[in-house]
Amino acid sequence: MPEVIFTGPAGRVEGRYSAGPQPSSPVALILHPHPKHGGTMNNRVVHALYQIFAKKGFSTLRFNFRGVGRSEGSYDNGEGELADAAAAMDWLQSTHPQVNSFWVAGFSFGAWIAMQLLMRRPELDGFIALSPPTNMYDFNFLAPCPVSGQIIHGEQDAVVPHQYTDTLVQKLRSQKGIAIDYHILKSTDHFYSETLEEMIGLVDHYIELRITNVLKKRTA
């Protein structure tokens, strides 16, 4: 997991990067939880997402938002963090000019930033959102949601009760051409404390399914 440093709007950004097997391998960007609540790129859920995509052959990047770890700057209420994510996408695109498949994945606060990034970067064609904070932030910007993806939430999430995410998923599924693979994990809290492996299995299966469908379309 080589360390990378790239330039963001607030200065230096610290990340970890795993190159895919081919120059044209798909690319994934992983976003961490809230910086003011201990969120970093080394969060266990973020690290698990990173490993899933890397093992699937993606060129994968996770990084620290501004003010976290060795990334310069200070917390900016989501606006600056979205700009950091966009800078990370720019770095990935400049590093992989031959790639035409980009994904974004985020956990909690990172899921909120990830889904905002979807609206600003048309090159993104898939997403994973774990425990999106649907009771804390407005997700009405997803109108329409540009791409299909997967959302996972814990049944016992005391930070973000899953009913708020249920409502978001219903709205997204009502949009033409959008398929949301939604799972509510039983006995699961906001942090996947006891069900990390189950979550990993769901994400792994979904990515494999999407990859397989793309290959089928190309050979049809």
C-alpha cells in the first residue's frame, strides 16, 4: 500500500494507493468518516472497502480529508472535503488516462461526500454507500441520481436509524434506470462492529456482479 501525496485545494493530501494489474484497470476512490469524530483513511471499514476493490483488480485510492493525518488544511463542513474528493479524482484520472470505469465508495460522512461527488463527476459509474448519514444531511441533491449502486445499513444503527435510509432508497428506486442494491444487516450497528465480514461479502458480491454484467455487454 504505497503512500502517495498529491495537491488538493487546501494543500498537501496524504493517501494510500494500490495499482491495478493493467493500465486500463477500473479505478475506485474510498472516502472516510467524519473528521471531527475520529474518521481517517485508516478506519477499519474504510480499509476493508479499500482491500475489497484492490483484490477485485481496481486501482484503489483512499486518502485523508483536509486536517486529518498529514493532509493540510482544516475541516470545512463538507464543502472543502468534497473539493478534496474531486482533487483525488483528478489525481486518479491523470494517473490513469486509459481508464473509463470509475467508482466511489464511502462510509458514513464519506458516503455523503461520495454521493455528492456522483452529481459532479459524470465519469463515475458505480458507488458503494455504507451507513449514509441520512438523518444528518440533506440528500435531495440526488434528483436524479446519475448511476446505480449499493447501499448498506445496520438494523441496530443508533447513530443513523435505518428508517431514514429506507426513505432515501425508495426515492432513488423510483427514478428511471436506477437500481439500488439495498441491504439492512441484522444485529448491526453504525460501525459494523460484529458484522464486518458479512458487509465485506455483500460488497464483494455486488462488485463482482457489476463487473460480470459489463463484460457480458461487451461480448454480446
